[in-house]
Amino acid sequence: MKITEWLLSVLIIFIGVHCLVMSGMITSSTKSYFSLTIQICMVIGIPLLVGALIYIIIKKINSKKMM
């Protein structure tokens, strides 16, 4: 992918997370915005990290079987 495609993808993800956070806010303080943003990023990031680790482990196991 070209750099412009990467930037567009990151921008769309950022806008989506921002909309998700704004819809989940009850109060309009900056502290609650950042707190909710961190919570949502953890909820999204931890399963992605676990999935990536499982994928890497499976890929290494399969590459050792080929040798």
C-alpha cells in the first residue's frame, strides 16, 4: 500500500474511535474523554494483540514442520 492509503486508513480508524468515544460520553469533561478513549483502545487492542501472537506462533510452528 502507498503512504496515502495508509494515512487514509489511519484517519478513518481515528474518526471511528472518536465517534465511538463521543457517543459513550455522559459528561463533557476532557478527563472523561481521554479515560474513555484509553478504555476503548484497550478493549480493541488486547484481542488484536492476542490474535496476532496466536497467528505468529502458528506460523512459526508450520514453518518448522516444512523443514
